[in-house]
Amino acid sequence: MKIAIVCYPTFGGSGVVATELGIALAERGHEIHFVTYRQPVRLELLGNNIHFHEVNVPDYPLFRYQPYELALSSKLVDTIKMYDIELLHVHYAIPHAYAGYMAKKMLKEEGIYIPMVTTLHGTDITLVGNHPFYKTAVTFSINKSDVVTSVSQNLKEQTIDFFNVHKDIVVIPNFIDASKYEEDYTDCQRSLMADENEKIITHISNHRKVKRIADVVKIFEKIQKNIPAKLMMVGEGPEREPAEALAESLGIKDKVVFLGNSNEIDRILCFSDLFLLPSESESFGLAALEAMINKVPVISSNVGGIPEVNKDGISGFLKPVGDIEGMAQKAIDILKDDSVLEEFKIRARKTALNFDIRNILPLYEEVYEKAYASR
Ligand code: GMT
């Protein structure tokens, strides 16, 4: 099929999922066209059946806010016509589903029908989408999509609770490409990061409030009192500076390394012993899944879709949001005994294998066929 994918091209989970999905679909022979404002960060190679179309929004002094939806819907119409695109898949409802619907309507005027699949990712529903300023338009665009998917059962339930949706929502979990992890990383440079006796604990996120970055630092502070350890903080965001200040005030500055954004998280996860994800809310927790496939057990909060990914006592442990003491204790339980840690590592990978792209891709293809058939 010829498919246009709309997503955020950033390090955020929804953009990563959309990009990896597009790459995998292209490998299966579909023709994929990414339409967004920058080349997606994980999209390295463009080729015969993988294309990128940049949405430009010219700066004009009259506008206090630049009309991105307008530019995106125009670009979609042009791209769909030029490349005979058969299906539109938008990731993240705001504003992509809205712009997609406008493109669909404009094309209909010209006698072209384009089915639209909308994938809900989390904050588009739980944090931003249900704000009264957006709710009406988000509800409308969900209901106007031909097929709606959500990345977890929990997100589906939240969408039904928050919005007056009368569309069925198909749950298609996020995924990893397990074939990339069949052999252990040969270039794992653990000794650059920590001493031999130190355990390495990692957190990866966009360092926003919802991730509870201060909890990560506080949990680590308790762990390192019992077990020699280093904390790797990967990502950028508004909570980074306060977290650096917190590490300094707790006297652990030299044990916390802020690495910034990285395109090579597997290189960091390969030497990690434990992953922390104490988020306030999380529709899925792709970062946890990426840790698990790298054999890194996860200590997380038990909110949203996380329990569908991280299995308590198997791939790690889950505790209520804000339970810093409980999370630290569980981390120590895993880290203090090397044979226990090894068992958790093996089970983390085994749990992650359930989310192999080879199981998930056919679910998307099924949804595309259903949407296409609705023409
Ligand atoms: O976590 C974020 O703040 C980024 C956000 C995004 O849209 O990029 O992530 C959401 O989508 C991811 C991919 O489906 C999920 O794994 C994350 O759990 C979800 N984040 C939240 O629900 C907070």
C-alpha cells in the first residue's frame, strides 16, 4: 500500500513508534511517505519506498501562532495527490487527526477518498487532549477517523472515559524489533561509565513533569547508600536543571551523569543494570520496553498502561506513584544479589519479546485493510 504517516519527528515515544512502524512497513514492501516538519530522528535512510515530505510554516508577523495545521493539511492534500497515496495514518491526535480530517474533506471535493487511521499515544488524551480548550476538536477528530487505535488497553479505557467517542478503538501495543537483539552488543563500553563494582541505573525520558524526574534522583540517592552505583539520565527537558540542582544538594552530583538526548540508547542500555520509570502517568512506557529488550529490569510506577508492559516480580517491580521508599527498596532487592539480578535480566528480555514487531505489524496491516475496505 502507499501510506502517508504523520507524526512528531522528535525523540518522543509517539514519533519513535511512527518512525519504526514506517521503516518496518517499507521493509515489507509498502511505500511510505512521512509528512512532518522535520526528518524524524530515527529515520536515517530514505530510499525507494521510504520518503520524507517537509511541512513548512512561513513566519509572518501578523500571526501570533503559526498555523501548522493549515500547512500540514495542504501538504497532505498535495502529497496524497502527487504520489497516489491510498491511506493516511496519523500518530498523536493533536493536531494531526484534525489536520488529517481537513485534508480528507478537501480531497473529497475533488472526488478522491482517503481513509484515515488515527493512533492515540497518551498525552494527546490524558494530559493535553482533555483540556477544555482542545476537547471538542479532539473528540470530533477521533470520531471522524476511519479507524482509531490506542497503544494500550488502559489508554483505550481512558479515551472512552474522557471523551464522548462512538468509534470502536482497536488496541495495538507498541513494539520493538527483537531481531536486532538476537546477539548481545559487542561494543558495550561499560568501563567508561562506572567502576567495576558499581551498578548502573538508567532513566530515559523527555524530562517533563509527568516523568517525576525528582523521584528518579531521590530513588537513586537511597539505592547508592546501600549499593555502589551510578545514575545515567538520558534526554532533555524542562526538569533537567532542577534535577541537576537536586543531585547537587543531595551530595550525589558526581554519581549522576546527564547525557542529554541520544540516538544510541541501545549503547547506553547495554551496560545498564536497572531502569527507573516513576512516571505520574504513562499510556504505555516505550522506554521501559526498550530497556527490557536490552535485558534491563524496570522499577516503575503502576499507572496507566505500564502494568501491561512491566510485569511485577517478573521483569521488575511496580509501586504506586510517589512511593520513593518502596521503589528504592525493590531496586536494592534486585541489585544486591547478582544471581537475582541475572534472573530479572533474563525475564525482562523474555517479557519484551511478546512485543516483537513481527507480532504487531500484522495488526496494523489488518487495520489498514479494514480502513481501506471502508471506502
Ligand atoms: O512520554 C511522553 O511524554 C512522550 C509521549 C509521546 O507522545 O511521544 O509518549 C506517549 O506515547 C508513547 C508511545 O506510544 C508511550 O510509550 C508513552 O507512555 C506516552 N507518554 C505518556 O503517556 C506520558
